[in-house]
Amino acid sequence: MPSHTVHQLAGLVDQISTIIVGKRPQIEDCVACLLAGGHLLIEDVPGVGKTTLAHSLAISLGLRFLRVQFTADLMPSDLVGVSVFERATERFVFHPGPLFTQVLLADEINRAGPKTQSALLEAMEEHQVSVDNETRTLPEPFFVIATQNPSDQLGTYPLPESQLDRFLLRITLGYPDRAAERALLAGADRRQASARLRPVMQPGQLQAAQAQVLQVHASDPLLDYLQALIAATRSGQWFVDGLSPRAGIAVLRVAKARALMSGRDYVSPDDVQAILPQAIAHRLVPLPGSGRGPIEQVRALVEAVPIP
């Protein structure tokens, strides 16, 4: 792997870590998700740094950033845009919505209704939108960071499994540890600090790194291991339903991204194990009576499946 790319990616994680203190593993997951061409779901309580993470990432990559607060009355046209008739020209002119950016923070996605959620998820999948029978391509790169409140909070519309499957990774930032929180309390305001950041990579360099992810090698034994993990999820011993082929491809893509970030041109079992809970737990439902949540069940499965 080109050493300058690895150095740039390390510098990217280092810079964001100065703003989001004590959360380096989650920042690495976020960068790996972007490199793999996927989208990120952050499920957490308000106030732990989700918006700041998204904004810091966009600034550090020189990308356009927009934030949309999802509410119960948000309509699909509020995201996609509308065509407005202009008398001066006597024609309809399209006014693009906030989807036409490069990093979109969809804040509290589960507070919007199903139609609006579907409009966002369709754009995520297709990288284009259709308005007035015309298809419009979204910018590249196009990265969505959606945040979701815990489902027990009032006024939420839980994302169905088919829509959760569209997110490459789901992570939780969680509360900072004592040392990190002390640094936050004693330091400057994080939003002011993030505004002073400068790009570590340019959009073209990011797209080149995304192309390099596809060149990372996955050996036959590694693919055997990944297939064994996928088969275990489908065995009926761990989960109600198993992983789809799309989910397996997603795991491999993000494992390749982790390998690239580590300076390797091949995927190791460690890459798969490190990313597996974040990549598949939101796609699976543990068997009733298992006594474990999805993430704990995935970790137990990893312990049970031997590496070839």
C-alpha cells in the first residue's frame, strides 16, 4: 500500500481525535466506513459528540457538510429538493435539497416518518434521486452519518430491518471516560476547536484511497473464515435469521478498509473480528431467551467459530 496514503489516513484519525477525545476506535470505524463506500449509523443519547464527529470529518477531508434535523413533519421534498415555476423564464427550476452535499448528518433519523426515512435510504443506495421524472446524480463522495436515539425514547419511528441493512456500520460513542471528560471540561469548546481544523486530505485523495481499498487482497483461507462466520449466523443456533450475501460483502469491504489503514495489502482475520460487531449486529436479532444483546451474541459467535 502507498505509504503516503497510510500516513494521511493516520493523520486524519489523529486530527479528529483531538476534537472527539478518547474515542479513537470509533473514529477509526467511521473512517473505515467512509473508505469502504458505506454509510454510518450512530445510535446514542444526545450530547456525546455525534454532530461534532461528522463536522470534524468533513472539514478534515475538505468536503461539503450539511446537517438536517429529522422531525415528524419533515417531508421527502425537504431532503431531495423541489422544482419551482419561475415566471421570468416561464419554466420550472429545480432547487436542490440538502441531500446534494458530500457529508450529510441525518440527525435523529428515527424521529422522521417512514416516507422521509425511505427517501434518504434510497439516495444512500442509489447515489441519485428522481424528481419530476428526472434522475439527478448526487455528489461524490457521498457519505451519510445518521444518528438514532435509543428506541425507548418518546417520538421515535424505529428503522425496519431492511433499512438498517443499508448502513454499513452501526457504532455507539458512549460517555467519555473520566480522563477524557476532564479534558473536555478543561479545554476549549469543541465546535470552536473543530472550526479551526484544516483539511488533512483532499476529496480526490480520498477517492483514490477508496479505490485502493478494492485492491486489498483477501486470501482463500480468509474467505473460508468469513463464510464460516456467515454460515454460523444462518445455522439457527444464534439468530432468528442469518446474514444476507450483501451483508457478507459489506463485512469484507470494511475489513479491507481496516487493512489499508493499517498499511497492509491483505486482509487478516483480526480485521474481520475487529469490525464484525459493528458491521452485523444491527442486521441480526438474537434468538429469544438467549439472554444476550445483538453485539454480545456476535462476540460469542466469533469466539465459537475457529479460524481456519
